[in-house]
Amino acid sequence: MMNLDKEALLGKWKEVSALAQKTFNEKISAADLEKVKGNVNMMVSLVEEKLGVSREDAQKKVEELLGKINQHDLKAKAEATAGKVLETANVLFDVVKDKMKKK
């Protein structure tokens, strides 16, 4: 099972809940998800019960779902970092351009 602590899951719960409802074709309601909030094992049990799949398949589905959340976080961090790098490059370019004008 994916190593995701309860606090990390709780911190992303709105996103997890919305994606879970969308991913599981609304077979799992917001109320269902609220009951398991932050507990990955209970979420696996919920997926198993509501989708009628094996425990192993439910674990895979939850892992895939949480993987999507983690990918989204990584993408957002990469975009933020790229933005900062671009800002820095623009500032340096302006400094070099100013120095070139003064020569």
C-alpha cells in the first residue's frame, strides 16, 4: 500500500474526495468519503464494498487515485519552480542588457 500518512491525506482531502467521486463514477458519495476521511485502509474497504471489487483491486484503485493527487502536486511545484527560474533569468537578462548599454 502506498506510503501516505494520515496528515498528508487529510491535508489533501478535498482534492482526494472530489477526484474519488469523479473517478469512481459517483458510486462513492461525499458522505461515504467523509466517514473514512484520512484513513487509507478504510478508504480501500469503501472502494471494495461500493465497487464490488476484490481487496487487491480496491488497493490498486486507491493507490492510482492517490498517485494522481501526488502527480498533480509535483506538477504544481515544478510549474512554480519554472516560473521562479524564468523570473530570475529575466532579471539577469535585464542587468546584462543595462551593463551592455553603459559600455
